[in-house]
Amino acid sequence: MSDISLDQKIADLKKAMEAQENLRSVLGDSVVETTLTVLQDQIAEFEKQAGQQDAANQARRKLVTVLFADVSGFTAYSENKDAEDVANLLNRLWLRADRIIREHGGTSSYYSTIYRRSVQTIMRWGSNAASRWI
């Protein structure tokens, strides 16, 4: 992929068109018009690509709110419980948090990765593993 931006390519092509116009008396109308047509087509294609890039960049920009939460006493709690009990507690916690987030027009998707990873760790190493997965 070229390191030259689309805007620079367009600017270069416009300079080339100016140069062709300056050579009209030497090259003749037919040659210059043929060249200008090709250059205009290239400019149109680059402008189309630039517009698509702008639209794609705008589509990727989103306003988000990130919630960081800590469960007070979780490590002490989880050290004395079965892994299934800890997993059930986390599941109830996230179901409740998810409901509240959705009630306020939000979505919650990232926590599920963290939750699954933490539950897998707890299930794999036992209930005291919760203090090690962070």
C-alpha cells in the first residue's frame, strides 16, 4: 500500500492536469483532451475512495461510557465458597447490572469476556483462584 495519501494523489493529478493544459499548444487538443480525461477519471476515483474512507471513519467513531466496578469483599467471599457458588453470584450480579444498563439505553458486552475468563479460572483452580486472576 502506498504511503501517499489520497489527498496528495489528487493534488498531484491536478498539477499534472495544469501541466497538460500548458502543453496544449505543443501537443495539440486531441492529445491533451485524452490525457485530461484519464486524469479526471483518476481524480474522480480517488475522491470516491476518500469519501468512503471518511464515511467509514465516521461510522467507527462512537461515544461510549465505560463502567469499572469492584465487588467489595469478593476475594474473602470467594475463598470460602465453592466455585459454582462464586460463579452463580457473578452471574446474578452481571444479570442485574445488565438489566440496569439496558434500562438506561446502554448495552453491555465486554464484561462477558471478563466474566467468562474469571469463571473459567475459578472453575479450573478452585474458589480461592479469584484472587489470582486479576
